[in-house]
Amino acid sequence: SGGGLTLSGGEPFMQPEMAMALLQASHEAGIHTAVETCLHVPWKYIAPSLPYIDLFLADLKHVADAPFKQWTDGNAARVLDNLKKLAAAGKKIIIRVPLIQGFNADETSVKAITDFAADELHVGEIHFLPYHTLGINKYHLLNLPYDAPEKPLDAPELLDFAQQYACQKGLTATLRG
């Protein structure tokens, strides 16, 4: 692939100055740059780095505010607005959807997320990531409650639906990214 730099997290834009410094230096050295982000930060943290980012790997967990708030304690509108701003700026975006039972692992949610990605963002690619439980042990080691499902997503029919629906909308769909 030629390599590159991908900032991931936590959330890279929670340290906007450091993120921009790394991205700018890499970009100016001719190194491909990408950021894996949930985009749940103020736009002013993202905007200064835009000229130095070749690709956004953007998590999109839900497009409806109520379930987004319930599961993440965040604001879906902020994420959606930031995605629209990235699209308007002509940035390359790959949407990554963690499919979680009881939250968004259903056809209605998959359709809404895919419709937003295709119709409003005009992205070319979407990744559907079935929920896994690899983080449970961290919570136990830190004596923190684990409120997410304790079993990985086992829904091959939903993954088939997601892939077929995304293809109908003109997107390249990747399962298990």
C-alpha cells in the first residue's frame, strides 16, 4: 500500500494540536494520512487539520438522537453535522458502523445509517463491524461495570442484509472491516 500514518484512539481530535502537528509533518513528507474518529468533538478541533488528512475512517453508530444519547451519552447531531462538513469539504470518508445488538443491529437502523451515508454524504464505502467482546477483560481489570452486551453479535442474516442494501445504494460494503 505504500504505508501511511493513521491516528486512532481514544479520540485523536481530543488532542487537536498534537494531531495536527503529526498530520501536517506526515503530509508534508508525502506520507498518506488517515484519522479513525467518532467525530464527537467540536468542529473547531477538526477544521485546522483538514488540509493534512487524506482519509477519514468515521464511526457512525446511529443517526437517531435518542438511542445515540442512551448508548453513548453523546449527541448524534454533532457527529452528523461534522460528517456533513467533511463531505462538503470534499474529504474522503469511509463510514464504519459497529453493529451492536439492542442498539443498532437491526434492519431499520442499518437502512437509516446507510441512507445517510449514501444520500447525504455521498461516500463510496461503508464497513459493517459486528460487535465483539474483546474489551470485557479491560473493564473487569479496572473494576468498571460493563454495560454493553456480553456476547458477540451473531446475525449473519443482518450482515447479508447490510451488504445487499449498501450495494443497492451504490456503496461498496465491507463486512467485519
